[in-house]
Amino acid sequence: MLLYFVIYVIIFASNISKEMTKRNQSLKRERFKNVAGRRVQKVLDNIDSLSKCANRINYDYDESDVTKMMRAIKDKVKVLESSYTSNTKSTKNTFRF
């Protein structure tokens, strides 16, 4: 009788553990979608804002300024892409002309 009880407890605990793992994965997925979605929207809004600096009536810039900006953005996007494939941490760089 004790043997059956021990087997039952082991099976029950295993099932609870599997359910908790599934629930935890689901919560992580929802948190990722929520946080990443907000951050991507913030990036897109900032790019829209940066594109307004192209207005020659209000701003003065030359081709080298544009090249430096685009290079800095592209380099950071490459770091972002690699962070999702290699689990490396990104470094925080400050942009300067």
C-alpha cells in the first residue's frame, strides 16, 4: 500500500511540475511580446522622429553626417541581430559626429 502511495505522489508531483513549466513558458512568452512590442514601437517612433531631421529648411547637414548616422544605426542593428543568435550582451555606445 505504501508503495502505491509513493508511486502516486511521484506521478502527481511530476504532472504538477510539467504544468508549472508550461505555465511559466507561457508567461515568459507573453512578457516578451509585451515588452518587445513596446520597445520596437519606440524604436520605430524614434526613427520617424530622426527622419524629420532631413528637412533642409530647418537643418543643415552634409553627406558625411548622414553616412555616420546610418553606419551607427546599421552597426547597432547588427549587434541586435547577433544578440538573438549568440546570446552575447550588447555594449552601450554613444553616438557622436
